[in-house]
Amino acid sequence: MEIQEECYSINEICRNFKTSQTTVYKMIRDKQIQAYKPERCRKIPKREFQQIVYEHY
């Protein structure tokens, strides 16, 4: 049995952190955050995203 890490969807990040989808996709493209696509939508590990927010803002 695999333990799944808690993740944000891109829409959750936009809504909770008041940012645009363009900004989130740019962060993924620039490899500032890691995202994976387990099903149909991209997922971003909560711990990793929170660390980026803490370091940069």
C-alpha cells in the first residue's frame, strides 16, 4: 500500500494563495515547484509549495 502525500491542485493554489494560473504554470515550467499528473490534473505537493511560499514571500 502506497502512502500518498497531500497535494494542491492548481485551482486550489490560485484560490487559496490569490495567484493566477499563469503564474503557477510558469513556476512549474521554470522548475520552481514540482508538479505531477496522477490522473487528469496536475498536483503539487503541499509541503513543497508551502516551502516555496515561505522562502520567497
